[in-house]
Amino acid sequence: VPQKGVLFSGTIDSNLKFGGDHITDADVQKAAEIAQAADFISAKAEGFASPIAQGGSNVSGGQKQRLSIARAIAKHPQIYLFDDSFSALDYKTDVALRRALKAETGSATVIIVAQRISTVLHANQIIVLDEGRIVGKGTHAQLMESCPEYREIARSQLSQKELNLQKEDA
């Protein structure tokens, strides 16, 4: 899923089933719930049959992103690659989506490219890049100890309370 969500002209349903003929209505519904898109879809008079304009110009940026994420989830891939896909989402939606996604993708490989520490905080492994070079690799707690670049980003993005909570989790 790219950073900028991509939608195609058609309906919400046709966009979410774009990944293949094997995707069922139940897959689409579950994917929409995981991607935190079910509420805004059900609020539309036509629900999943609601039209999507070319490029998704008739939905908000966050809605477009959630539909793009739902399309990937509906396909049930073995590998998920989210390229800063959560950046258009507010913090609360980001947290809810990642929690639901984790429950769904237990047997899959999930790679998340992110600029927000909170998006990768609980990852099994975080790789820190600086100008294209790997400068750190490990868990959040390990990187807080060993990687000055990561520590600087974390301190600029997380509150002291969040930083302290992470120490307690370790």
C-alpha cells in the first residue's frame, strides 16, 4: 500500500475486490472493518455500492487511504508492505487499525515504512535509516539505548509519559 492511496473509478466494492476474483463479500466487509473504513462506508446511502470517482477524488485523503489498506487486507497476502500508509490517518485511527491488523496478519510478514515512531513502536524489529544508510536495528527499547538517531526522533515525537511507559514494557 503506497503512501498516497490509489483508488479506481467504480464502486467501493469493486475497489476492494480489485485484488482478485477469490475475494468474497465477507472478505471485503472484514477488510473494511480492520482498515477502520466500515463506519464511513455504512454511513453512505449506497454502502459498498457507493461510486468512487477516478483517483478517489470524491472521498477524503484518510478515507482513500483506509480503502487502499482494506484492498490489500481483502487479498490475504503472505507479505504486506505499507509504505508510510498510515501517515494520512489520525493517531486514534492509526492505533485502532494497527491493533486490528496485528490480529489479522499473525502468519504474514508485515513491513511498515513509517516516519511516526508510534506506528512502529511495537514492531518485532525496527530498522532506522539515515540518508539511506542503516544506522540502527532492533526493538524500540534496544534502539532507545543504542541508536542516537532513533532516540532523537522518539524524544521529538513521544511524550515523556509515553517514553516512560515504553521502559516499563521492556
